[in-house]
Amino acid sequence: MIEKKKPVICFTLCYGIVAMVSLVWCSLTLAPVWAAPEKTYVGSEACQECHEGEYKSFKTYAKKAHSYESIATMKKGLNEAEFRTCFECHTTGFGQPGGFQSLQDTPHLKNAGCEVCHGPGSLHIESEDPGDLNEDLTAKDCETCHSSERVAAFDYRPLIHGGAH
Ligand code: HEC
Ligand code: HEC
Ligand code: HEC
Ligand code: HEC
């Protein structure tokens, strides 16, 4: 009889709606957690123990390894806002999650390090999987900093294997 079935239908319907709403809510709130863990910057020193050779030659030959010095020596003539514009290229990961913020808070990221080319290394230093880094670097990966204006101004084009190790 219809009278008796009503509560059952109502219950099923209500249950269905509640289940659906909570499913949507869950997937919305948990989506960032389910997504791949965010990679952050660890600094060049963290690469040393496993890549001694690259680390040594980078430290010895690459100007990037001292790129904070370059801007520090010019700081006097600049106001704070102007100085901060230098961070984008002369430090590691400025403006990105876990990137350089200030000398006090993130001294290990003050120079443009391994990760400006290879990408944030937090996952890789645990997994040791090259797939957790930027793969197949091309000249495009250099252009954010070695922009065409700058390349023209300095009259040189970065070679893909230059300035690294
Ligand atoms: C705990 C050890 C460890 C640490 C720390 C580490 N790596 Fe690695 N890395 C490895 C191993 C192991 C491989 C894989 C080597 C292979 O497959 O030939 C690798 C591979 C790589 C490769 C790719 C090499 C290729 O042949 O494609 C790059 C680039 C790299 N690491 C960069 C870094 C950078 C940059 C850091 C610091 C942020 C770092 N690694 C820190 C262990 C480490
Ligand atoms: C995050 C910004 C950034 C990225 C990305 C970047 N560079 Fe650089 N690079 C710099 C800065 C800054 C300097 C100058 C450092 C200084 O003298 O203070 C530099 C210097 C250099 C030099 C000068 C020579 C030397 O010994 O260091 C070469 C060559 C070079 N980079 C090549 C490359 C290549 C190739 C890539 C891409 C694979 C690349 N760079 C990606 C910021 C960057
Ligand atoms: C868009 C990226 C970018 C920004 C922003 C930037 N630089 Fe650079 N800077 C570079 C690159 C790349 C080089 C390497 C020189 C080249 O292109 O040949 C460099 C080189 C230099 C050098 C020469 C170092 C040497 O050894 O000859 C100095 C000094 C310098 N920058 C200071 C600054 C200052 C100060 C600021 C902020 C006002 C700044 N840069 C902002 C990318 C940048
Ligand atoms: C200027 C960009 C740049 C910087 C900075 C840089 N690398 Fe690389 N690295 C490269 C390029 C380009 C390759 C060639 C392989 C490729 O195309 O992915 C490479 C290759 C490697 C490899 C693979 C083995 C090899 O020599 O081919 C390792 C390991 C590595 N880098 C580690 C490091 C470490 C550790 C640092 C910091 C101490 C560093 N790199 C800094 C651009 C860079």
C-alpha cells in the first residue's frame, strides 16, 4: 500500500541527498590533500650529499652560486620595493610556495641554486626519483630570467649546458 511505502521512499531519498552532499563536500575540501603533495624548495646544500660532483662545480664556477652578492652590492642605490624586484631572478623560488622570502627566514635560498633549473626538490630528495624534478630542460626554462631583453643587453645567449655544472 502506498501509505506505508512513503516513509521508505522518503528515507531513501533523504539518505541519498545527504550522501551526495557529503560526497561533494568531501571532495571539495579534501581535493588539495588528495592531489600530489606540493613540491617546495630545499636549497642547493640539500643536493650535496648525493650529487657531490655537480654541487662542487656549481659552487666553484657558476655565478648563480653568488647571485645574492650581486644584488646586495647594488642595494644602496635602491629602495626596498626596487630591491625586491631583483629576488625574482637572483634568488631561488621567490614568490612561489616554499621559495625565498628574506635573508632572515630563508637564508638557504638566497642565491639562484640548483632548483631554479631543476625545479623544487623536496620530493626528489626523499624519493631520489628524477621524475620528481623538472625533466627535459630546454632553453625555455632559462628564459624566465634570461629574457630576450636581457640576453640582448648582455649580448649573449645562455647555452643550455652553460652556467650549471
Ligand atoms: C638522497 C640522495 C639524493 C639527494 C639528496 C638528491 N638527489 Fe638527485 N638523484 C638521486 C638519485 C639516486 C638519482 C637517480 C640517478 C639515476 O637514475 O641515474 C638522482 C637524479 C637526479 C637528476 C637527474 C639525473 C638524470 O640522469 O636524469 C637530477 C637533475 C638531480 N638528481 C638533481 C638533484 C637536485 C637539484 C637535488 C637537490 C635539490 C638532488 N638531486 C638531491 C639522489 C639524490
Ligand atoms: C631564476 C632565474 C634563472 C634561471 C631560471 C636561469 N638562470 Fe642563469 N643566471 C641567473 C642569474 C641571476 C645569473 C647571474 C648571477 C650573477 O652574476 O649574480 C645567471 C647567470 C648565468 C650564466 C652566466 C655564467 C655563469 O657562470 O653563471 C649562464 C651561462 C647561465 N646563467 C645559464 C643558464 C641556463 C642555461 C639556464 C637554463 C637551463 C639558466 N641560466 C636559468 C638566473 C637564472
Ligand atoms: C628577469 C631576471 C632578472 C632580474 C629581475 C634581475 N636580474 Fe640581475 N641578472 C640576471 C641575469 C640573467 C644575469 C646574468 C647576466 C647575463 O644575462 O648575462 C644578471 C646579472 C646581474 C649582475 C651582474 C653580475 C656579474 O657578475 O656581472 C648584477 C650586478 C645584477 N644582475 C644585479 C641586479 C639587480 C640589482 C637587480 C634588481 C634591481 C637585478 N639584477 C634584477 C637576471 C635578472
Ligand atoms: C642553469 C641551470 C642548472 C642549474 C643551476 C643546475 N643544473 Fe643540473 N642540469 C642542468 C642541465 C641543463 C642538465 C642536463 C640534463 C637535462 O637536460 O635535464 C643538468 C643535469 C644534472 C644532473 C644529471 C647528470 C648530469 O650531469 O647530466 C644532475 C645530477 C644535476 N644536474 C644536479 C644539479 C645540482 C645538484 C645542481 C646544484 C648544485 C644543479 N644541477 C644545478 C641545468 C642546471
